[in-house]
Amino acid sequence: MGTRDRFRRSSLALFLGILLGACVFFQGKAAGEARALPEERPVTVWHIPHPDDETLGMAGGILAARAAGRRNVVVLYTQGGSSDVRLVLNGVFFCRIHGRYHDPLAEGYHPLDLEAFKAARVRESREALKLLGVADEDVIVLDFPDGELQMAPVLAVMQELDQRFPGAQHRTTSVTDRHHDHQVLARALYRLKELAATSGRQLDVAFYRVYQYDATSTQDAAAGQSERAAVLKGLDSATRVPVADHERKRAALQEFARWEPAAGRFAIGLHSVPRLFAVAAADPHEYVDVLDERVLGSLRWRWRLGLDLYLRETALSYSIAPRWTLQVSAPYSIDAVRSALVYEQRSLSAAVTLFAGYGMEWSAGGVAPYVLAGVSIVDSVVVKYRPQWSSEDLGSSLQIGWKLRL
Ligand SMILES: [Zn+2]
Ligand SMILES: [Zn+2]
């Protein structure tokens, strides 16, 4: 068997391996069983990435839902375990809030291990939510890894909640928040809405900005100028909603500033994002995304695999960011594997997507760079052009293919 054959067989095996892995992964996301329970009050489900986001960005919304006679169900997806604050509390890093290195034993508490730290964070949220009128049994605490939320498992949880609370409103963080977990929850909720729409249901969803308070100064907020400041920061596609009972929201925020180590209260929220807490306490508004083209463009993107079948090659593509795709392809006629980074841009009609990319071709003869460009039509038909530089299959520069979504 020649090198070329071995090369071809191993690239085929690699492809099948990736495909199989993808299938197993995507089957794993199938939602678990859930029953519809009779519920007299209409429900609002709050999908929260980290303990404190619900109070910082949505306390007013939670209070308003309750005032409207709704039952609030709050789901904490992570317990905020990856925060550096644990090291601050354990005396490893300097504490800017207290102006000293903490000394746990001298201050009457044991150094916090990961579980104790997560429990302390959840405690802060539970106490705050109590003040916002949320029943303790309506706080659902999950334990996904902080900072590493993934679309598929998050969507599976949302599907289960959607089944358990039919007709509920769903609220979460904004895709414009500069935190991965916040963006994943927003995209997953938008996906849930899209899926519901395919079966003829209109899901009531909204996206609250937590990091909006980062774009504003306390002085601006106190002077009621946060809207202007937000516009200056280019974050103008949000509706500014007044918080009707701002005193109650401030009281709830205060739960994240309670320093009572003996009672297991470590002011973790305040240690972690002091600025957000200061501005949220000063600004009697919350910020809800307006779903304009920019926001929708970010929401529609999701981690996913695609398989493009051409007459002369097969390509596997993986979305690594909005508009950016990593593509690996194997031509049938020569022993080579091509990998490329591709940028996509939807045209105005949204039916046509233009793309262009730069890649490397790996073959027995060495490594050669190449460029490619093309269009995909209604996400199904692809026309791809690849000018030939050095490769031997001169005929394959223009290809028409069919795009499958995995
Ligand atoms: Zn967060
Ligand atoms: Zn401290």
C-alpha cells in the first residue's frame, strides 16, 4: 500500500470519526422527560448564568412580574465557581473592598473550598430573591461549569422548562453582554423561540442587559443620564425600563454586600463586580434588548456543524464565532486535506450569504496556501470558487454543492 493510499484512508477515518462524534454529541442534547403540571398563576422563567445577574439586571423585572400576578421561577445555570473572589477571600489576592489581605482563620472562617464558595454565592442570590418575593422552591440551582456554558445542554434544560411551564414567559441575559455565559443563554433562548415557532407557538422572550451598568458611571446614573451615556457607548438598541420599586431592588442588591463570615455571608457579589453593584444601585432603570438587526444577527448564530457535499469533495464546517467558520475538506481526486478559515456575510435579502476564506492544503507533496470565495443560497446550495495556485486538480476550482446542517 502506497503512502497516498494510507493518506487517503486515514483522512477518511478522521472524517468518519468527527462525524460519529458529532452525532453522539447532538443526540445527547435530547431533552429529558417533563410533565405539564396544573398551575393557576402565569409563570415567568428567569434563566440566569451566575448568582447575582438576576438581581443586578432583572430585579425590577422580577418585581414587575410579581406585581402583575405572575409566579417567578429563577434558574441559576452556574453557581459562579470560577470567580477569583475565592482567592481574595482566602487571602491569596489583595482585597480592594476591605483594603487588606484577608486572613480567614483570624477573621473567624475556614478558607473556602470550591463547594463552600459556590454555596455562599447561591446563598446571596436566594436571600436577595426572597426580598423580591420569589418562593425558595422556585429557585432552581443547576451546576454547569462557570464560564463554559454550551448551547446544547443549556437548550435541553430550556426545552424541559418550556414543557414544564407551558405558555410561560422566558427571560435571560443579553447577547450584547460581554460574557460568554450570558451570550450562550441568550442564543439558546432565541433558539428555543425559533423551535417553538416551527410548531406554531409564539414564545414570549426578553433579554436583559447586566453589563449595561458597566457602560455608565454612578454619577450619570444618579443624574438620570444613563441613556445618554449608553448611546455614547454605542449600546443604543435597548429599551430603558424604569424600576418601579427601586428601594426594594437596592435592598436585594445589599444582600450581595453582607459581610458576616460567621453566618456564611462573604459579600461575594460586591467583591466580584463592585462597579456594577454601585451603578445598578444608583440607576433606577433596567435595559431590555430591542431585537434590531444587529442583536438578531448575534442571536441567530450558534455553535454548529455543517456538512457540505460537492461533486469533488466533502467539507465539514464548524462555526467558531458569529460569521467565522472553520472548514476542513477532503477532495476525492487527490490525496490532500484542506483546512480554511472562512468569513461569511449575509446579503441584504438574507437568502444569499457571501463568504471568503484563506486556507492551507496538506498533501504528500507538501503544504500550499489557497484562497476561496463563494455564495450559499438559502443556506442550502453552495457555489464555491477556488483559484488554483499549485495543486494538481485544475478542474476543481468551481464547485456546486449541497449544505447539510448537523
Ligand atoms: Zn454573569
Ligand atoms: Zn474583602
